[in-house]
Amino acid sequence: MSKRMNAIAKAPFTGRISQLAQRLAGADGGGVWEVHERACEMAARGEPVCLLSIGDPDLPTLPSTIAAAIDSLERGRTHYAPGRGELSLRRTIADIETRSSGKPCDPDEIVIFPGATNAIYSVLACLLDAGEEVVVAEPMYVGYQGLFDALGVRGVSFALDPARGFALDTALVQAAVTAQTRVIMLNTPGNPAGNMIGAGQLRELADWCLARDIWLVCDEVYSMITFEEAHTSLRKAATVLDNIVLVDGLSKSHAMTGWRLGWTVSARPLADRLLDFTSSTIFGCCQFVQDAAAHALTNDEDYIAGVRDEYRRRRDYVCQRVAAIRGLDCEVPAAGMFVMVHVADTGLDGLAFAEALLAQGQVSVLPGVGFGASCRDYVRISLTQSVAAMAPAFDRIETFVATLENELHD
Ligand SMILES: Cc1ncc(COP(=O)(O)O)c(C=O)c1O
């Protein structure tokens, strides 16, 4: 063997990874998922843990949607699909959009993705370059940070007002915008706060962004889970549609998290760029999932009414139990699948509260710090268990908080 070959053979393998991979290494929202993961391990060992930490609905997918998927599979719908998505599904979504917004929507303005997460990633990838800024509300859905990190874009936050049901103040959004801002990202109804943004504010922001060449992206995955007032979509509120993008999906409304189905609605020029991006990175979504999605969206009136009633019942139960526990406090969410509970009066912050509650009460909740530093005194409770399942968990929460109260006043 030559001297040179020897040198190559002995060269240490550095295993260099990309900056993107380094940015994402260990990205778990600052350790917020640790409590949940520990709870899952306890459950796997057979311990009677009540999981109130994750937003995966316990409700079943509509049985006829499952039948539609099976039928589609049996018809051989197991091949590559068009990059933009199946026309039948895009027509279904475009019809719903036309009806709900009162503005015509063309199927070619819709692009189908494997879940809203991938839809948002694709939108941000098409709108921002590394180093540019996306303005986003705090509390912020924990999943956005990983997308910002993947793309190397900076999330700049403005605060929602906890004293007013986490309401949005348009002036604060505008104040967060700099010369580097390309996108303002809204989420209504919001995760984790269950807040809703009204039509007037959406219209004002859309006009304001249009005048400044800024994109307004709205994540509306909880649009069907509203309790007192109906959701207003950005598309309905905006006067001009050129700079707005709507993201939606079936994970939450139709209890279809595992099916991975989401979509965007945007003006045609951006839809064409999204098609380029998704064709290069995803190469189409499952045909049979898209057939089932088209079925789900056209046969869901009773199902969605039932879903909404069930989450309302759970929300009322959680808020009533929280109100009865000294040291805990919450705003009643207007929509969505979560309740933000303020825990500072127990003497613990959200992370310490969640860790101790799991250890002592076998109930897992999500520490609020995952939604931004301003939420460190909160925990998020998911409404993804029935009232019957939550009742014993709340008994344990009550006992746990009483113990803390005693320690605080000893
Ligand atoms: C606000 C928000 N957007 C997007 C998602 C992700 O949706 P999907 O399952 O369609 O990727 C979630 C999931 O929790 C969410 O809460």
C-alpha cells in the first residue's frame, strides 16, 4: 500500500453535518417535551398516568372516512399523485373556500401537503431567505420554532394579552416589524391560548402588510373547533388576496393527525412556487389519503358538530375544575383544544409544576415555557381526554396543589 493510501485510510471520519442539522439537533422546544416523554414511558410501564400534554385527539376518525380510504386502496389508488394534489380534493376545498369566504377560489390556488406542518414549512421556504424575519405571536405554537430553525430564519415575537383572553393588539404586531420582516404569521384560533382574531383586525393587518410588501400567513387548523362564535378566516376578512396565505388541515378538526393531510390557499403565483417546492421535496401525497380527505370534508356536518360539542364540554369541565382549585387560574378559551392554566400562585413556575405533578400526581401537562418565555408561569392542559378520564386526574391535581399550598403556608 502506498504511503498516500495509508494516510487516507487512517484519516479520522469527522462526520461533518450541515448547519441545518446542527440547528435542529436536540430541538425540542427547550426541554418542554421531556415531561410528556417521561409520562409516556410511565404509561408504557403500566402506571396509571393521565396524559394531558399532547394535542393528539382521542376521538376516532369518521368511520366512513376510513371506509373511503379502504375503498380507494382497493381501487388501486396507490400511485404517484399530481404535485399540486388530486383535483377532486382541491375542487372540494376550493368550493368550501368559495362558500365560506364569499370570494371565488380556484382549485389551482390550493396545494396539498402531508400535514399543515409541511405546508407551513413549504410556505416559509418559498417566502423567506436565511437571516430574514417572521413576526409571530407569543404564546406561539411550539412546532413553529423547528421550522424557523430549519430555514435559518428569525422568529420575532409580539405578546398576546393574557389579561384579555390572549387578545392580539395590532399595534404590537406592527411594532415588531423591521426592514428584515418578510412574513407575519398568525394562528387563529390559537394554540395554546384558544384566542381568536376578529375580522376587523385581520383586514387591517392584511391591508397594512399589502402596503409594505409583507406576506400575511394564517394557520387556521383549529377553525372548526370554536365554541361561542364562528371562526372568521383571513381569506374572508381580507379585501385583497395577493399577499395572504391560509394554512389548514384535517389533523385536529377531523381527528386525523396520523393521516398527514394539510393544504394552503394562496394566489396563483405563490401556489405555482409552492408546487415547484413540493414537487422537489415531497413529490406528491398519497392518493388514497386524498380520496379519504375529500370524503371527510363533504360528509362531516354532524361529525364536526359532535367534535365541537365534545371539546366544549371538556373545556367547560376543565375551566370549572381549575376555578375551584385555589392557586390555579385560567382564561376560558374561545376555541381549540387547550386551556392555559396560570400556576404561579402555587409557588412553582410551569416547568417545576409539570415535573412535580407528574412525579406526585401522575398527570402530565405541558410547561408553558415551550410557547415562549412569557408563558413560564403557565401549563397547557390538552382537552384530548374525555371528562370521565379527566375527572380522576383533576382529583389528583387538586390534592397535589393542596400539598403545595400547605408547604407554601407552613
Ligand atoms: C397551530 C398548529 N398548527 C399546525 C399543527 C400541525 O398540524 P399537522 O398535524 O397538520 O401537521 C398543529 C399541531 O398541533 C398546531 O397546533
